[in-house]
Amino acid sequence: MPVQSEVRRSVCALDCPDCCALLVNIEDGKATRLRGDPEHPITRGFLCAKVTRYLDREYHPERLLYPQRRAGAKGEGRFERIGWDEALDTVAARLRETAERYEPESILPYSYAGTMGYLQGSGMDRRFFHRLGASRLDRTVCSMAGMAGATEALGLRYGTEPEQFAHSKLIIAWGANILGTNVHLWPFIVEARRKGARFYTIDPVRTRAAHTADRHFEIYPGSDLALALGLMHVILRDGLEDKDYVARYTEGIDALRRRAAEYPPERVAALTGIPAADIEMLAREYATTRPAAIRLNYGVQRSDRGGRAVRAIASLPALTGAWRDVGGGFQLSTSHAFQVNRAALERPDLQKKSPLGREARVINMIELGKVLEETANPGIHAMVVYNSNPAAIAPNQRRVMRGLGREDLFTVVLEQFQTDTADFADILLPATTFLEHTDAYFAYGHHYLQMAHAVVPPPGEAKSNVEVFRLLAERMGFDDACFRETEEEMIRGLLASGHKFLDGITYERLEAERSVRLNVAHNGDPFLPFAEGGFGTPSGRCEFGAEVLEYAPPVESRLGAWADGRYPLEMVSSKNDDSMNSTFGNRDDVDRQTSAAWLNPGDAAARGVVTGDQVRVFNARGSCLVRAEVTGDVRAGVVRVPAVRWPKHSPGRQGVNVLVDDRVTDIGGGPVFFSCLVEVEKCGD
């Protein structure tokens, strides 16, 4: 018989700004090739290396195919196959029993961005846990500190469109490894550089993007607020601000002048490690080049003062008037422009009051280890984990592992592979990939809303998150009509927000076009959200907030309060170029890449370390064994351990997050992954 072949359309659901449109070659019902859709204005016909190989994951022999029940000790990872009815009946009975015995707040959902789809990420699951009265999870692990800082300054977290970077004359990638984590922005930067634009990077690591830059500024981790204040000092001292824009559309300039005066380049050089002359040069170039754009990424906010660092950086385009220009401004995330009806999707109105008459408590996901060890009333006695792998990605890893290992903790895990977290499950349920279910997708690097249906059938008995929580709701006796909604009905409700950005974007239009630009500007014009003010702050202006911008070094840094010489190196565990957090951690090449410590040649020589040596990276919280890579791509005093290796692949089952404290950022409750003091020593000869 002839091979039945066709091309179907899909959308990449991985946690990436680009949210790529995909073309999938199908032969006899099986996907054989993934390509970027050349008709999509951002994807433009190419994919990153991660997604190009996604079919290896889709058809991997280790995919979870059937529901399973734990058959060994917690963490041992031994299971036996059971049927879906038994699995769902067991989960429903245990959740009901836990809620009745300890109160519903003793149940904790734990999820993040394993999928960026609206429905599979925050749809039927949210409805289920709201109706149950479970504790609410504050999902802070990636972006909340930065979101809080940008909101304080701008009110509306809108950003410069990626297409506009092609018109920029100066582009500053601040803590943004564009070639590794935002590759579809790169063609616009290349276009700008062909027309004469300059491209600068600010990062403690010389990333792939930094290797291509006209200038790279090696900054110490967590000192970004000091640098932003130093740039403001030069701009205001030399009268380079856009006085008209500042007068019309900003608040607090006098206080900012006083604050910035405290941060002359010489002082900032000592705080950041960037020479004073370079700070002077960067400030003048930024203020006098039009248009100038800053691409800020979330690495900046993963330190003690990270939220306020983002606030200061987000204020720079208002100080210089860069928001007025096509190709000017600032981009951290575009996601706030997706003004969908989240209330209709998530149904917070279903929340039950706790026995104390208040809404269910909120638990910060960063503090999972602490929460699982607490004896507060009620403690956590059941967890449902999906779209996340906390045993690998959460800080203070040893504490998290101890908590997950509690015999009295009933744990359900929805997964595609047997991760470290899955090893601790009592019930393990097989989940679909984005190629196997229907969803709608926002982006945080562009302004195109997308939808995709399943292009291949699920393997084995895998089910989507929507279906699992729909079935659990039925078994729990939740008879609200929303639990019977189809995916189509959920998407229709999501689109019914009444916001001008969504006007005319219907289910039918998404069905036909699959990718639709938000109505952020008329007739496809460039989106200039703050060209004439229009900030979403209480004052309606960009609020500089100088009173909260005083810089103090992170407590775990070379100048911090905890620096006593025992752990002299500052560790950053930045994203690995060829993986996505822990998503591809079962691949051998990813495991090799994430089992390395990058050391500056001077730091390596002082410790007798050469490339290839096994080294121990350690502090008071724990240690991990990795392979040394001696390179000038990290500045002196800094060590980089790429994130995130599966702990089960590490000696002693200790990954990099065993080293990271679970304290939170200044605002937003985010993690401090990049404010971490360590020492490195060679292991044997």
C-alpha cells in the first residue's frame, strides 16, 4: 500500500519566548519531521536545535505509557502497571480522605511551565483545585520578581515587538543569551546590524550571543541594579535625558536625580566589576543613540535585589525617551498583551472558603522544601505535580527531596518520562505532549495568539491534563457545568475578554488561521505602547521609584553579608543552550552539558584544576560532582554550572540546586538562583 502522507500544523509548547508555529510531516499516522512554519512572521521557517529533535522525545522508548502505582520505597522509582479506573479512583479517594481529615488546604498542586498552553497549563486543573479548596500555589520560579519590578515602573508589562529590533541602532542584550533562549529574535538583530546597528551584551558569562557582540560587559552576578543606577548617574549628570518625555510622562525625576547621584561610575565599577570608563561610554551611547532597545531577560531578577533591578532597567527607556521610537524601548516579556479571559478559564469563583472563613492560603513554590517539612496546621499531606519537576528545579534540593520522601505524603505525578519527581510518586500518570492534544497558546516574545489540535495520537494510554482533571472532577462529585466543557468551549471562553487587543479574534478565526496577531496597533502598524505615556501605574506615568532603588550586594556575593572567605566563588546556574530547564534531562548529550562547571583560568589555576578534571562544587547546603571546563567565558570569581541536570544522573543524587538557598527576592517572591556562594575543589588525581 502507498504511504499516506500529509503536513499538519502545530505549535511548540515549550517554555520559550518564541512559541514557534510548526509544520509536522505525517506518514501513516506517525510524525516524521518537524519544521518551522515559513509563513509565521516570527518562526520564519526555522526551529531551535531543541525542537528540531523533538520527535526523539515524542517516540522515545522511555515514554510513560500507562498509569502506575508505587511498588517500592519513595524515591526508588519502582512501579507496577494499573488501569486508569483504579488510578483515578485511588487518587480521588485519597484526596477526599485528606481533605476530610486535615482540611482541603492540606492538598497542594505543584505545576509550572512544562507546557505554555492555556488549557493544559492553567485550565481544568485550576478549576479542579479551586473547587476542592486546595492550597493555592504562587508560581514564582521563573518570572515573578521581574514581573513585579516591571509592573512597579510601567504598570502595564508591554514591550517592544521583536520585529522592531530590525530598526534599532543600538541593541543591548542585558542578561539575555538570545542565541540560546530566544533564537527567533536573532534574525531581526542581524538585520539591524547589517544596517549599522551596534549590539552589546551584559552578562557574567560570555554566552553564544556575547561572542558575536560588538562589546561585552562582564558584570558580577546580582549587581545589575548598581549598573542601572550608574547609567542613570551619567545620563542625568550630563543632561542627556529626554527632558520633554520625562516632564510629560514620568514621575519622581527629582528623587531619581538624588538617588543616581550616589552612584558615580567609580563606585559602580567597584560594585559591578565593569570599568568606570565603560560605564561612562555605555551610558552616553545609550542616551544619544536613537532608536535604542534593551532586551532584558529573567536572569537579572534571580538575585536578592533582582526585582528592583528590573524596575530600574525598565525605567531607562522613559529617561531617554526611547519609547517614542520604532525600534526603541524595552522588552522583558510580551505576555501581558494577551488580555484573555483567564477568569473564565481558571474559574477562581469556584474557590471554597477555608474553615477559618478565608480564601485558601497561598504557598510559594520556591519554599517547597520548607513547606513539606513544616508541621503547620494543616501541613501538606497530598501533592499533585504536573508540568514541573520540583526534585530537579526547586532550590534547597536536599530539603525538597526529604519532603518528597515522607511516607505520609500522598503524591500524584502527571508526566511524560520518569523524572526524579516521578520516582517519589504514589500514583504516576502518563501525560500527552503538545503534538497529542488541543490547546491555545500565548507568547512572551511576540504578539501572535495561536491554536493547535492534536497531530498524532497519544502513545499507550497517555491522557491530556484537561482530560485527567475532568475525570477526577467527575469522581469527586463536582457537578459544576464547567467540568464538562470541551476544549473548544474552554477556548471560546478564554477569547471572550472584551479587551480591544482580542477584538475580532474568534475561535473560528484561530481555526482557520492558527496564528493571529493581537490588535496591539491598527493595520499592522508598529506597537509603541508608551510613545505618549499611557502607563498603567497609579499616576499614569512611568514611576521611577527612587526611594526603593538603593543597591545592596546580594547576601551571597563577594561583597555580601554572608561572604566570609569560605566560599569565594559566585555561582550562576544559567540555562543550557540545548535543553529546556529539566525537560530534556534524559538525553545523554544534555546530561553531559549540564554536568560541567565553567571556571575562569585564573580561578582554575589557583585550585590546580584543568579541563576534564572531576571537581566538587560545594557550600554549607551540599555539594555536587561535575566535570571542569576551564574557559575565559566566565569572569574571574564566577563559576557557571548549566541548569538543570536530573539529580538521579548525578553522584549522590545531588544536582546544582542542592547548592541554592530557598530565600526569596526583594519583591515578587522569586528565587535567588544566581546569588549563591560556593567553593570548587579537585577530586583526586
